[in-house]
Amino acid sequence: MRKAVCLLSGGMDSTTLAYVARDMGYAICGLHMSYGQLTEIKERECARIIAEKLGAVELMEITLEHLLRFGKSSLTDRSLSVGDHDGNGKGIPNTYVPFRNANLLSIATSYAESSGAEAIFIGVQASDYAGYPDCRPEFVEAFQQVIDTGTADNTHIRLMSPFVHLNKTDIIRRGLALGVPYEDTWSCYRSNAPACGRCDSCHYRLQAFREAGVPDPIEYGD
Amino acid sequence: MRKAVCLLSGGMDSTTLAYVARDMGYAICGLHMSYGQLTEIKERECARIIAEKLGAVELMEITLEHLLRFGKSSLTDRSLSVGDHDGNGKGIPNTYVPFRNANLLSIATSYAESSGAEAIFIGVQASDYAGYPDCRPEFVEAFQQVIDTGTADNTHIRLMSPFVHLNKTDIIRRGLALGVPYEDTWSCYRSNAPACGRCDSCHYRLQAFREAGVPDPIEYGD
């Protein structure tokens, strides 16, 4: 059975994507990273439950110290705060973790090359790259070139980001059809539980559930 | 003063390159990674001495767990052994750590973007990419694209690999002119001291010193 490394953050996008990868016939090698983000405990708990429910071959949990040490993001730097969604969303939000996704994809590629996986699935999607440079389609394409040139000539790893042009509502619709347990996913940037309901990530999640016409099964604070 | 992140492995190539970067007028932000390689203790010790002698602004020491956990390289996987240089050098040596340099460059880019550094110096050179895919010029060029697309639009980081077409003899000649203390560098793949003198890395180092017409100041075993 062909293997795929699936980045499993514990969030709704990567979870849905892992279900898509399974539906495509891949055996799932889950990869979860803790990097000092505010909600790392909850995210890891969700990733574990999802890996179990999915029947992943394994869940590789990696702890990174460097993004926390470099700081400069409100997710990792305790001197900054995560703001409420303000609807003006211009520029890069302070939740941007400098070049995080290249770090995650490099780890995923090392894992894939070491374990013989043929693909890497990353759940970047359209509303992300309104703000985050390392979610842009051009970034993902450039990273494929890095994989092709930086791994052995007989290694062939395809970087799969089928959600890159979808919005979160499309993703939920896709996930509901695949039976994704959204009650076991986490999106809030701020809190390990209940979700704050006000940060950008909660805002876009709640909006997507509303648009999809289904209730969001997780608990929100006031 | 413009800042540059210099990957400082403790080896002779990256050390020489850091001296070149300083000579170009950069303030040096040293970045050293321990990833479970056999000689990590000695390499870190060398990187610290070099950073001190160079007058680096800081030395960021990062420990990575994942390359060790993924294994599949004789540098990180205790079930494999580092062979002697055999002169037939075909294909990828088992000292290749899958996609290691992309991991190092991702960390370097996060560090550079977080700290406002304008450049990243990596000491890859011609005899490396005879064997290692993640030392090829095409890889370095592709990574520049990843940096350009995956960081903020007002971030400009130049990936500098001026040794990419030089051999180790050229590098030593350059370093001697800059006063590089080669007695404080380490190349052996196998041993924390004395150097084995027989692995690929010792072989190419010794050959380069012979060709440069100067003695290698470090100690070798029998």
C-alpha cells in the first residue's frame, strides 16, 4: 500500500485532508509538530484522536524548540497577544510564525524519504494565504522543486495540497461527506478549551460552519 | 551593520565561509544544529570556539530530535556504520541524512526573518554534491525561491553559497588568507577525537590540506 505523510495539526483543514488522502487509498503516516504554540496541548490531543480514528499507520510527534526561541509571532512569543478578528485583515497577521511551513515541510520530506512515502499532504487553503506567505500556491510549487532537487534521484515525493484553492466551507462539505469527526479538531489560536470564538481562526471556522449549514460541534466560550 | 545568519557546523567549510561573511562586512549570527550525529559533541565545541573567535553577535544552538528518529543515515542511525573512504564513491553515501540541508535552511530562514538578517551563508561545496543531493547548486537555487515566496513580502533574504563551485583545497587557501583557525574545526564523521583519518570526510579534508601544501593541525588516530 502506498504511504503518504500527512501533516496533522489537529485543525479542521489538515484533518479533512488526511481523510481525503485515506479515501485516495494511501496508508497514512501522521506527522504532528509541537513548536510552543499557545494551544499545543489541545492540538496534540486532537491529532492523536484523529490518527486513531483514521487508522493511521503511525503518528510521529515531533517537538521543535527553535520557532519558540525565535519568537516574533503571537502564537509563540509570550510578549505578543493574539488579537480578535477585526475584519480589516490587511497585511500579515501577528499569528504568522516566520517560515513555519517550510520547517514543517522539510521535516515531512525527511520523514517521507526515510520511510519510503510517496506523497506529503498539507492542508493549506485559500483564506490562509490571504495573510500567510508560506501558504501561497507559489510557495508550495517552489517547495516541490526543493524536494525534487534535494532528495535522492530515486526518491519521488509528491507534495499534495488539493485544498489550496478551496475555502473552508468547501472543505467542511468535503469532510462531512467523508465522515470527518470535527468534534475532535481544534482551530482556536488562543485557548486549549473552550475556543475563544473571536480570533481569526475561530472566526473563519465559525463562518465556514454557518455557510455549510451545520453546527460546529466544539465548545466556545462567551 | 547588516546581519547574516551563518550555518556553523564546526566543520572547515562553514567556518571558512563565516570568516568570508565577516570579511564582507556582515555581523554574524551563528546557527549550530545538533541532530544526533555521531560527532555532535565535538562539532558543537568547535562551533562555540569559532563563534567566539569570529566575534559573532550570537550563537544560536538548536537541538533537533527528528532526524535522529527518522534514521536511515549512518550519522544518525546506530544500526548503520560509517564506512572508510573507498575511492569508488558512486551513488549516495550512507552518511546522507535525508533532506537535512532543507531542514537546516528552513531553520536558518526562520531565524533570519525573525531577527532581520539579510543573508544566510551555507558552506556547501563541489565535492559534497558528488554525493549529496541537498548540496547541489540546483537545490540551493530552488531554496532561494522557497525563501522568496514563503516569507513576508518586505523580507529580503539572500541565500549565499559562494563555495558551491569551489573544492576544499580552494576553500583552505581562502581560509588561510583570512586567518581561519583550522585547529578549531572538525570534519570526522566517526569520532569526537581523534579524527579517524579514514572516513570520506577525513579523506577529503586531508587531501585538501596536502594539496594546499600545509599540515592539517588537528589530531588523527592511527
